[in-house]
Amino acid sequence: SKTNRPAFFLVRDKERNTIVLSIRGTLSPRDVLTDLCASCENFLVEDDPEALPAEEDPIITDSESSLGDIDDSITSSDWGQIQFSRAHSGMVEAARGVARMTAKIISDELQMDPNLSLVIVGHSLGGGVAAVLATMWK
């Protein structure tokens, strides 16, 4: 693992016809640094992770969006309605990193076999990253 890049593994459970993405919790000092990135950060909730540039979500500052109100978390743009959410910044950055490394593989597998399901799990830091990633991939 690295700071903002938790260890993870991706497996196919043939018996359950499922792809499992498992994200490890805090173990190393670098994971602790990710835990300490505890300010809130906005992130884009997007159904298609390949629809946006690979680098990262658009950055919306607090002065540009009042995400404290649920109704304000959905905005209109040239792309249609865009939904933003907020989470622990270390977990958001970690989820983006895991997404960049796994989205293509997962997407390809799910397209090849529409009967496959995806399970994203984690413990501790990994559980938070899994929750953010599942929200991003809604």
C-alpha cells in the first residue's frame, strides 16, 4: 500500500458468479497517513467511471456548491444532471486510485458476462473506501 492507495485484491467467485473487490484496512504507517487526511471532500457520483477523464473528478469547492443540503447535491450541466457527495478526503482519493486500477477490468468482466454481480468490501479504512467507491459507481 501507499498513502491514499490501500492494498486491495480482485477475485472472481465462480460458485456465486460474483466479482469481489476487497480493500484492506489500516495496517501500515502509510495507511495511517491516509486515515489522517480527514477533511471532507466533494466527489462525483457517476454511473459510468469511463465517462469522465481518468485523472479525477471535477473539483467543486465549498464556495461553488452547498453540499450540506441534499437537494443541492444534484446540479445540471451539459452532461445532464450530475450528483455530488462528500466524504473523508483520504478515502475519496483512495477510492479514486482503486477505481483507476480496477474499473476497466471490472467493466470488461461485467460486459462479457451480464449475469456476474459485483461486491465491494473492506474493513476499517478499506470499508470506508469501499463505501465511497460503491457510491461513485452507484
